[in-house]
Amino acid sequence: MLQKVFKFTGLLIAIVIGTYFLHKTIASQAFLSENLDIINLAYLFNAGFTFLFTTTIILLSKKYKDQIGFIFLAGSFIKTGIFLALIKVNNVEIDKNVFLDFFIPYIICLILEVYYVSRMLKSIK
């Protein structure tokens, strides 16, 4: 069980750091420097939540293997809600650029979550 957590953590760190620097470089070269703070928040939030959420799913997979799909859907809904609440609390205006700065790390982390959880569920049965 712990080995699965370490494998996922390594994969998450490698992919998130790579896409973070690529995203930040593209935003800097496109003169979108006002969005760099939201990019930092989006990557940190999505990576942290993905780590906690997927680790929880890995640890609960044996006991609640029939409910993992529902837990996954609820976690995705909660993740989006918390991030939108953070944006509202910090009075960040949600325009097209801010949406993309959140959506890119969200999709990257979501793909990792879906890939890893689906692979894990295949091995449980």
C-alpha cells in the first residue's frame, strides 16, 4: 500500500513541476505577469489536493472498493468548490485568463487521478 503512495507521489511531483515551469514560462513570455500569482496558487492547490485525495483513495481502496467511484466524484466536486471559494475570498476576478490558469493544472491533476485510480481499481478486482 505504501509503495503505491510513493509511486503516485513521484509521478505527481514530476509531472506537476514540469507543467508548472512550462505554464509559467509561457505566461511570462506572453506578458501575462499579473496571472503568475494565480498560477502559483492553482498548481499548489491542485497538487496538494490531488496528493491528499488520491492517497486517501489508495488507503481506503481495500475497505471501500465498491464506493471508490462515488468517493472520486465527490472529491472532484469538493476540489472545484474549494478552489472557487478561495478565489471569491481573495476577490480575484474570474476572466478567461484566470479560468485557464486554474483549468490547466486542474486537468493535469485530474488526468493523473483518473489514470492512477483506474489502474488501481483494475488491480483490485
